[in-house]
Amino acid sequence: MVRIKLMGAFAHLAKARELEIKIDAPKTADEILEEVIPRYREFHDRILLINGKPARGDAIIEEGDELKVMPVLSGG
């Protein structure tokens, strides 16, 4: 299983703060997140962590990994 933790707008869009999914083969973080978060690609700025370490969307996710995604907030 892959544990996915969602924050901010991503949690709102996916209607969940945490998900667990099973993958049959390694996939990229972006591929997985596109499947579980509607409009994921509309967010150009996002922070990804895989097993607690900063990562990019093209990073490979495997069974047992934890993926956390949060939007970048800006303002003043």
C-alpha cells in the first residue's frame, strides 16, 4: 500500500486528508496524484515529500512509500 497525505486544497478536492492505495507497479508521484486529486495539474506550485524527503513529481513511488502533497501558499 502507498499512503498519501493531502493538505490544503488537495485534501478538499480529494475529499480526504489521507488515502491508502495499492499499486501493481511503480508509478511516478504525479501519476498517482492525478488519479486521486481532481484538477491536480492545475496547481503548478506544490510541495511533494516522499518518505519525509523533498521530491519532484517524476519521482518513482513504490509499495510501502508515503507520499505527502501540499499546495504552495502565497500572500501578504
